[in-house]
Amino acid sequence: MPVYEYKCTKCEQTVEVMQKMSDPPLSVCKACGGGLKKLITGTSFVLKGSGWYVSDYPSSDRKKAMDSEKPACSSGDGGTAPATETRKEAVGA
């Protein structure tokens, strides 16, 4: 259900209300009885499903393309990972 924002024209209090899209807009401020004006604000929402972003649920072809675009690590250690080895020793593996 969307959240709508209203502002009172009398006391200028701002109120957020969760309403169905089919609900009529509010018109009276509960605080002072003044008129309410619906505001247009940026909302947050989540797009679910595949295909919204390249990084979301990529196909194998997209994954290969994304992996080829990643910058190579330039640590200068010849590909070894001493931090991982140290971690294994600390854990006792």
C-alpha cells in the first residue's frame, strides 16, 4: 500500500498516511481542522524480478560480461592470498 504525504494549509503540519490508491484523498487536518493538500514526494519502492538491473540475477552471458569488466587486482603478490592462509591457520583448518 502506498504512503501519501499531506500538508495542512492552516498549521503547516506534514502527515504521512498509508492508503490504497482507490481511497479518497484526505481533506481535513486532524490536528487543527484545516484543509489538507496532497504533496508529490519521492517514494521508495523495490522492483522485484529479473531484468531490472544488469547486476540482478544475471544470466550466464551477462555474468561473463560483468566479470570481464571488473578491474584486475594489482596487489603485486603473484596471486597468493596470505590473509586467507592466515585465517585458515587461526581457525585450525
